[in-house]
Amino acid sequence: MLRTSLNNPGEFTFTYELVPGQSCCGKRIEQLLDFARAAKADGRIKALSVTDNPGGNSSLAPAAIGEELLKLKIEPLLHFSLKDKNRSQIVSHIYLYQRLGLRSLLVMGGDFPKPGYYGQARPVFDLDSTQTLQLMQEMATGLHPGCILSQKRPYLRLFKGCVVSPFKATEAEQVWQYANLLRKVRAGADFIVSQLGFDVRKFAELITLLRRERINLPVLANVFIPSLGTARAMAAGKVPGVLLSQELLARMEQEAAAGDNHARLDRAAAMIVRLKRYGCQGVHLGGSNLRFEEVSYVLDRYAQWDQETELPDLVCDFPLQKTWYFYRKEQGLSQETLLKPGLRRAATKFPSLSHQLLFSQSLSSRLFGRFCLFCSQGKRRTTVLILLERAIKRLLFNCRMCGDCTLSRSAFLCPQSGCPKRLINGPCGGSRLGFCEVHPERLCFWVRVYERLDPQTTLKSLAEPPHLPPKDWALEKTSAWINFFKQQREQEEPR
């Protein structure tokens, strides 16, 4: 089992990623199953992961391939993407996977949906990764909210993985990634899989961070073996969240011109040896249309070099120029780089003061609360208050009147209007060089938030507040002011 392998200190775990196509059968599916048969016979790959609508394109649901893998007696690791599932569908899928015996899931937000039938699909992102991990944790005890009381019972515990990208090029993106990782760990993640990348020092930083935070979860480092065409797409920014340096692309161009088909495989094997020595518990392999013979070659090379004292003399480290690192190299990755949030902190002064006056425990807040609750007792008064709230907040924050306001947790920028995925607990992993995955001409919403934070913010303080719970969409188009004070009154009432 994957769980047993990853938690065995004496074992180095290999998984491999399968990518189903836009069909339920045919040559591509048969190739995936042939690969699975070969992997089972070889025995070195402990699980085969199955992607869930990669790149935002519709494809065969991962459960279909997962069932086939179970029949072949090799463990499936299903990607659990949240871009096209609301919370009801998430719970439904969990029931389905439990029924089918699919126990290992890799929880991720997923890429923004691409245009399809009659144009652009509506993105969902109802829950983020942290909220979903929390839901799965609660379902394991039979205590998740919304469960019918008579049916409350514990469910088989899933083996839940989370994703982190240590390869962000800017400070704001990288710090948010690590803050989100710490929250995912608290929410119940059982293991960690990194985003794919080609900067070995970034892998080492991730392991260093986890050790310093005393997090003992197993880490699968993502080692991807791109074809030249895929490398060109990555270097051009066409794969969300993935960075590939021009130096690596130039090297691959030279190798292709020389007809060297093994260079990229040797490079991957050399990287695996380094990652094992850094402290990774395993490697999550992937590649562009790789045959099992090529993957077997990589594993053979790794086994050969792993027995040698000296690391193989192959360049496998390709950092981006001017990338930001969380730890200083000259200090042996023991000293954190000084963070510089809050470069535009002044923009929050007025809304922060207003929030303090109206939504704290001050006299002005208590008076404003009584006014809002008074307005809530009459339909006309409620309507007038909603019109007033909408006018003020639309002008100041481009408010969408979700009725469950989180402005104070995002430096008084509205995620419902500013983030295409409407994420309320931090960014996705799809940004590139600080810019949004969906709108590349715009700064990532959460990069803008980082620029408005308190200048004294640290990684620990950023990750410390509990993640916000999912939004209650029954409150949409109602007054967040009234809802806030009603909730506050309910909490103050004796039980």
C-alpha cells in the first residue's frame, strides 16, 4: 500500500502519473493500462496517480481508471480536483470512492476550466483544498456538518495528500504557498506532493521548512520528464503554475539536435538521487508520453547511482534567474530571508479604521450593531440598509454582496470580485511570476493582498489564523452587516 510504503523510513517510494484523454476507450486508454500492467510486473512503482481534468480540459473521470487499476492489483492515487465540484458533489465523490475501495486521494484546487461545450464553463471552487481536507477529516469521525443525525457514523479513513509549489519566483507567491501548506497540514493532510520543478535548491528548501516546523509528513518530490514540445510550452508559460528556465530549454534543444534521447532520462535519475539524499520519502514521476521502458531506465539509473558515494556528474539543477528563495544559501539554508510584505500598507488605513470602529467591541460598534439589528426587523428597513451597504462597498471594494464578508482577512480586497477562483484562504498554485493564472495581464489577487499586509508579518503569523470556513451561499445578496451582528448575538447568548 502507498500509505505503508510512504511511512516506512527504510523505503523510498515511487509513484507515476497517468493522464487519461478525452475519451472513454481507444488507443490512449489501452496504452495507460499497458503501462499499469508493466508497472505491476516490475514492482518498483507503488501507486499510479490519475489526473482529474488536467489543464482545465474535460477528460475521463479518474475513478474509471482507478477501478481498472484495482483489478490489476496496483494502487490508484486519484487526483481530487475542486474546480468543478461543489461541496455536495465532493461528499458524493467521497462516498463513491469509499464504495469502490479507492482510498488514496491527492486534493488540489485544479486548473481553471477551459472553454468547451458552448464556450466557457462556470468554475466552481466551492471549497478550497484546506476546507476539503478538513471535511474529509470530519467525515472520518462521522461528525461533519450537514450529515443526517441518524446516519452519523465513521467512514473508512482516506489517505489524503496535499500539494505545494516550492518553485514560485516571487516572495509573495512563495510565502503564501508555504502558509497554505501549514494550514493543509493542520487540516489533516497525510502526505505532501510538490509541484513539478527543475530548481533543486527549491526542493531542499521545502524539506528544510518542514523539518524546522517539525512536520513529519512524507514528501513525494515531483520529478517531471518533459519532451521538447512540452518544455517549450512550459517555458512560454502555457502550463499553469509551472516554470522552466531558458537554460534548460536551450540544453534540451541541443540534445534534440544531437539525437540524444537519454539525456533527459539521465537528468531525472540524477535528480532523484539528490532528492533522496535531501530527505524526500519518495518521488512522484511524470512525463510526456513516456513508455514504461523509459521509466524503467530512469529507475535502473537511480538504483545504480544511489549505491555510489559520489553524486553523478550531471547537471540537473536549472533555477530561474532572479528567483526568490525563502532561505539564504550562504547560511546553508538555516537562515530565513527577511520578508518584505506591506509595501502598499497605506491603502488599508482607512478601511482598517472603519472596520475597527464598526465591527469591534467598541461603543461605536455596539451602536452600529443595534442599528443593523433594528433594520433587520422590518422588510423596508432591511432593503434600505442593503442598498446603503451595496453602494458603499461597491464603491470602495467592488463588493459582490456575498452576505458573508471576509474583507478583513484579505487586507480589504474582495476575493469575490478580485480572484477568478474566489478563494478566501490564500492563492492557488497557478500564478506565474506574480501574475494571475486566468488573467495573465493582472497581478495575482493574493500577491496584491501580500503587498497590503502588516510589514511585521511572518510566515508563522500568516499561517496562524484558522482557515475560514466555506461560505454559506444562502446568504448571497443579503446584508453582511446584519448577518455579522446576528451571528455575534447568537454567540453571546447563553446556551
